[in-house]
Amino acid sequence: MVAEQELEILSQSDLDDLLRINEFIGQQDENSLVSELKRAILDSGKLELSQWKSLRDHIREIEELIPHIDLIIKLKKEN
């Protein structure tokens, strides 16, 4: 008798999110997020004050996620 396996079904939305995340992570060229930020900083007039504040808010959210990401990395390395 074959043991039944639980299958996790991903929705199209889940797949789209995974592809978007993988594309974001994989970018190493001049169009990466880091490169865009560096260009904006070098040309600080490129963004308005409200845009800089919004950008900082988004970065703050990322900073809050970093400990969780670090934990996932640690656990995956140990596994």
C-alpha cells in the first residue's frame, strides 16, 4: 500500500508572488533595488521629500523582517 502524501496546492497568486520574489532576489544588475537606491542617493533631487519618507518607511518594514529571514537561513543551514 502506497503511503498517502499531503499535497500542498499553490494558487496562481502564490506562484506569482514566488516568481516576483525570485526575480527580485536574483537581480544583480544595474536595475536591482540596491542599484536604484544608490542612484537616487547620488542624485538626491530625483525624489521628493514625501517619496524619501515613503521609501524609508518601506525600508523600516524590511528591517523588521530581517531577524525572521536570518532565522530561516539559520534553520535551513542546520537542516
